[in-house]
Amino acid sequence: MEEITATELKQRLDNGDDIQIIDVREDVEVAIARIPNSVHIPLGQVLNRINEIDPNRETVVHCKMGGRSARAIEALQRSGFQGKLVNLKGGIIDWSNEVDPSVPKY
């Protein structure tokens, strides 16, 4: 499974790369902390809401630390999703550590 670090993702976003970010955490987690411009689709809903993910754009999937996002990517690939899916290594915890320390940790 392809992965990207938080620092690499930030650099690519700053460069204007067309990346959609899917957040597969639960509502209570998103209320605490989020990556700007991410789309919230909880892990349990990802297959039912697959049509909200544009297969023509590179997609970075994230959760708290990288496990649930990896499961989401595996499920999407098994269901036939054709777009490029990349896991955010270390999830929002690494985003807070490496990119934006103002993002709360929980």
C-alpha cells in the first residue's frame, strides 16, 4: 500500500497538487481535530459513500494513526475503486507533530 508522510502531503498541497483528503475517523474525533479541506466519511460508511470519492483525483486517506485508513483503502480496492489511494502514514497525529502543532492530539 502506498503511503505518504504528513510533511510530504503538506508540501504537495502547498505546491497546488490536486489531492482530495478523506478522513475516515468518527464524528467525535473530527470535532476535536481535522486537516483543512478534508472530507469526512467514517470508516463504516466508506463503501456506501464511495461515489463521494472522485476516482480521477489522487486520494489521501487518513485516520488517527494510519490503521483505519489502511482498512478503508483495502475495502475500496476490493470493491473495485479505480482511483489512486494513498495512506497518510501516522494519521492526524503525525500531521500535528510534523505540520501543524495547533491541531490537538487526543
